[in-house]
Amino acid sequence: MAQQTATKTPVEKPVGTGGVFFSFAPWIIFGVVASPSTWQYAALAALIASIALSAQDMLHGTLRVLDVTGIVFFAVLSVLALALDRGELAWLETYAQVISNGLVAVVALGSLLTDPFTAQYARERTPREFWDSPVFRHINRVLTVLWGVAFALMTVSTWLAVRHPAQDDWFNWVVPIALLVLAVKFTQRYPESYKARVT
């Protein structure tokens, strides 16, 4: 009986999509608002959202890697918008969304080398004694790979939007939104699916 409980607890909900979504929210805001003429405002809006959503965590000293990345990235963009002439920022106007999506993909996949970023959310919902369990580690590695690949594909999609302006709506909107929806649904369903296989 004790063994069954130890197996079940960490796989019921190892990561909440709400917490992950809040960390992605500034990046989504940037992706929605950013365009060649509005990326400066998008960066400022995303920076404000990053700070606001992380305020409580800052007070407790528990910032997550994606939150820190967002604050630093959008702060740098905001400073560049103020410090440089528009002519010097032409490349950033063109590739701002590509860069932001690519950065999230790198951070997510890079976290696999140390601590999968989804595990930082999962630990808030899982007792400490299960954090090192094989089930907990496996699920969070899978979910981290999922989000990293989703944003890598979004990077390619937004790059294609730059290269093929006639298909801008598809590559800048339809494909990224579809990838986000699929990632959220998978995150919601995978833990139960995996639990059914291992119990």
C-alpha cells in the first residue's frame, strides 16, 4: 500500500499548466503585439507583465529560470529601443519574434542539462520526498522537451513569416497558436496517461 501511494502522488499532477502559462504569458504578449512598428511597445508590455507575474516569487527569492530570462530579455529590448536609433534596430524589428521564440526554446531545452524547467512548477504541487523519483523526473523531462520543441517550431514558423510575407497570417498566427494549444493539452493529459502505464 505504501509503495502504491509513493508511485501515485508525483504523477497525478506533476506540473500545473496554469503556472507554466503564467510564465509564458509575457512571451505570448510579445508575440501577439510585436510587429516592425510596435515591437518596442511589445517589449515594454512584456517586461511589465514579467515583473508583475514574478513579483511574489521575487519577494520569496524563488524566481524560475523562464521568469528570469523574460525579465532580462525584455529589459534589454526596452533599453535598446531607448538607446539606439531606429535605423540601427532594423534587424531587431524584423526578427524580434524569431529571437524571442528561439530564446525560449534554448532555455527550455538547455534546462534539461541541469533541472528541467517544468520541474520548478511541479515541485510547488508535489511533496519533497517525490522530487527525486524516476516518475517525477521522467514526466518533467518529457514536458520540458515538449515545450522546447514547440517553441523551436514556432521559431521556424516566425522565421518563415519573415521570408514569405504573403503567408504571414499562417506562420505568425495559425501555426504558433496551434502549437501552443497542442502543448497545453499534452501537458494536461500526459501525466495521467503515463500513470496508467506505470501503475
